[in-house]
Amino acid sequence: MYPPSTPKLIVRAVPGKGRCVFAATDIPKGTLVLSDHIILVPGDESEHTDLTVVGRYVFQWNEEDDLCVVLGPGSLINHGLPENVSLVSNYEQMMMEFYALTDIKAGDELVYDYGHEGDELIGYYGIPAEAISANMTLD
């Protein structure tokens, strides 16, 4: 188990999936689950992240091409549908915030939609095809 930044969450390794974030307690819909500091990756540097393993962990920061590296358990939240958390860029605080989209029960894995096609989820992110097909239709 890895130390979480909030008592609401547990991070643990799951065979075949890697590290995953789970609710340690029930989390009501609309709750701010997590707020992690970020490192901004300017748009003119963002193309370089795809060439490294870090590219699998960057997040879209704004409507331009800027990305960010999330420094906390939020970076370990996996892709899944239906998603139960949403991401909000807090520009003023330079934080990535994660909110509960649904009531999340203790023991549930936190997931959100990476927003990529099935082939990219499999090839780039390394998500097993059977895990994707169990949660979504490949386009």
C-alpha cells in the first residue's frame, strides 16, 4: 500500500492493472475528493512528453496545448467507464482537483475517461484490451 494524501483514499497495486486508487470511505457525489499540486508543461514542450513514460501520466491543463504533471495520487487514477470522478484545473492555485461525479462506495476504484480511442488506450497506455472491452466499446 502507498501512503495517500487524504484519508478518503487508498492506493494499492492490483495484478494486471498496476497502482489503483480506491475509496477508503463512502464519498458523496459532488465532493472534492483530492486536490494535487501540478507542474506545468508549456504547450511548446508538450510534444516531448510522449517520448517518455511521463507522457502516460500528464493531464490536459487548459484549452491550449499546455499539459501538467499531477504530483499526488490523482496521477494514479485509472481510465474507466463509467467514470466516477471529474478533473478540474484550478489555475489560481496550480492544482488539479478531482470531484466525485457519483456516490462512490468504500472499496470502489476511482476512474475517469482518458478521452482517447481504444487503440491508443491499448497501445500507448498499455491498458489490456479485455479491461477496455469490459468497460467500453472500442471505436
